[in-house]
Amino acid sequence: MNVSKINTNQLNFDKSPDGLLPAIIQDANTRVVLMQGYMNREALDKTLDTKLVTFFSRSKQRLWTKGETSKNHLHFVSAAADCDQDSILVQAHPNGPTCHTGDDTCWGDVNQGEFLNHLERTIQHRRDNPSEESYTSQLLARGINKVAQKVGEEAVELVIEAKDDDRDLFLGEAADLMYHYIVLLAAKGYSLEDVREILRARHK
């Protein structure tokens, strides 16, 4: 999603008697829906200007920047309007829990998203913040050749298990290969999304 997808002049604020449009907030990385609020034109303009998601509080009857008290801000990434131009989808990076209850989301969901993406973020964190207790950090520290070698070893083991009919062993080797493959991507500075983009292009 790109901020250019929203044209503030085309938004139908007049459709609501109070000039408020629902704004759905989604984590830009995990794609998990975090909360819903309401924005008038001024709140949206402030969001675009400050890059901190700002709503119009119906209870306080004023602009309200998420995290102004808790410091759990929502850092704006992009916005898009729906087909009727009367609701807004905002993607943001949350700085801590979004809900006032302390939960990640206002629906009580854990903001983890799709597991492979969660695993990738964990691997990237181990790369950027090495720990002597982490196998991932230890493997990355041994260099690209060792990481690539492990991918090759796991691929061979998967091929061997594919010749038999042991479900658990086959899937276990598949999981090992997937994990080491993501580690190799991280070591090279790439991501699963880079691979997805190539697959999408080929799919056309």
C-alpha cells in the first residue's frame, strides 16, 4: 500500500453528519488489524503531517493522537480509502500494545501475523541483535558459506526423506530446510517478500 492511494480531497466526509469517517488501523508488517477509530479531515491531515496516527475522539470531542499518554504511538506508514471514499485503511508501525487494556489489539489478538513472517522477523532480530545463546546468531556468525552449506545439507536430507513414506520425518526435514532457507535470505540481506515479488511477476 502507498500513501498516494488516498486523495484527501475525494474522501466523503460529508456523508457522516459529524464529518467523521471510520479508520481501521492495520500493522504494516504483520497485517493484523489493531483497532478502529474515527477521523475527520483535520485528524487525517495531522496524521499525514506528523506521521503519528491521530483520531477525533468522540468522547473528548477533540483530536487525539494515539499514545499521547501511554507513548504507545502508531507510526504512520500509508493510507487508502475504500471504494465509496467513506472509510480509511491506515497501515502503521505500533510502538507497543495498541489497546488501552494492554493487549496488542482491541480484539485481544496477539500481533504476530502469519507465522513464517513472524519467524523471519525473529531471525532478522537474531541477526541484528546477536545472542551467544541463539543457534541462529551462532550460525550467522559463522558466515555466508556455512549458512549456504546448511541449506544444501537440509535440502539433501529432505530429498532422501521424500523417497520414503514417513510423514513426520519428511515434514521435519521440510521445516528444517525452510528455517535455514530464511536464515540464508537474512544473511544475504533479503526477505521473503523479495522472493514473493519475483514469484508474483512470474505468475503473470
